[in-house]
Amino acid sequence: MPRTNNLVFTPNFWVRMCRGAFPNLTMKTSIAIYPGSFDPVTNGHLDLIERGEKMFDRLIVAVLKNVEKEPLFSVSERVEMLRQVTKRWDSVEVDVFEGLLVDYARKRSAAVILRGIRAVSDYEYELQMALMNRKLEPRLETVFMLPGESYSYLSAKLVREIAKLGGPLAGLVPPLVEQRIRSKVS
Ligand code: PNS
């Protein structure tokens, strides 16, 4: 990579330079939103974030500010944990949204919604959501990715249940999340 004194010219620097010099040149930046409740973030979510991070220039993990009756973690706790466990990826950002996902995607100039499909049972709900989002905003594409097969049975809902009943959580959530769960339910 070219270096001048201590400045390192990253590939992104050159992209920005070219855009400035040739504004009509089409160089797409793919921004994807990975929306969800993330109560709490699981290893399955992290697996998908890792896959999405490789595929898109920017990945926004967007936590829905919903009015869930009995969440395990508050939205700000979820965001804080997500930030901790994704800090190794520069192109991953964690944010909060409320209202329609399509409105949030427009606001963030995202062209893609990323969702994971673990098993056939996810498909119906995901299809319905993707098609409704397409109806609301035809320019927005939903991209489905498969998490690693070892996470195919893992869900935040089951993690919450195991946590409340004092079961083992190792391997299901990142160690930091496991600690936070333990201190919350003990
Ligand atoms: O992790 P989840 O709970 O399966 O995520 C569901 C989520 C947040 C993606 C979905 O509920 C959503 O997008 N809610 C925002 C409101 C909205 O846009 N509803 C119409 C979707 S078709």
C-alpha cells in the first residue's frame, strides 16, 4: 500500500479520490441493513454479521426500538453489547431504528436488507416480510444468507428461556453476553 510519511493510502482513500475527480463515474457503495430485535445478540447473529461484513461495503446492524412486553435487555443494553462484539469490524455500525424499516433504509441510503434463514420454518415469515417491504419500497432488495449449520437451531428466544431457567449458554452467545445474562438473572 502506498505510504507518504506516516499516511497510509487505503483502498477507500482511492475510491473517494476517484469519486471527487470523476463525479459521474458509477462506483456503487453497497450499504446493507441487518435489522432485528437482538435480545440478546447470539452467535448465530454474529455469524451472519461476519458473512455480511465480507459482502457489503457498510453493514448497519439496526436494533428495533420495539415495545416488547418483557425484553431481557433494554435497547441501549443490546446496542452496547452489539457494539462490543462487532468492534473488530470497521465497516459494521450498530444503530437503533423505530417505525417502518423501509423508511429507515431510505434515511440511511441502504439498498439492501440482510436477513438470515436458519431453516424452512423461517422461510414463510421472512418471505412475507421481504415481499411486504418490496411492496412498500420496490428499490430495496432483501438478501437472505444462511448462518453456519451449527447455529440452525439457535434463537434469541430460546437463549432467553434457557437464561431464565439457569441453563448453560456457552457456545450460544458471545462470552460477554453470557456474563451480562448471568448478572441479570442471578
Ligand atoms: O429479530 P426479529 O424480531 O425477527 O426482527 C424483526 C424486524 C425488526 C426485522 C421486523 O419486525 C421489522 O422490520 N420491524 C419494523 C417495522 C416494519 O417495518 N414492519 C413491516 C415489516 S414487513
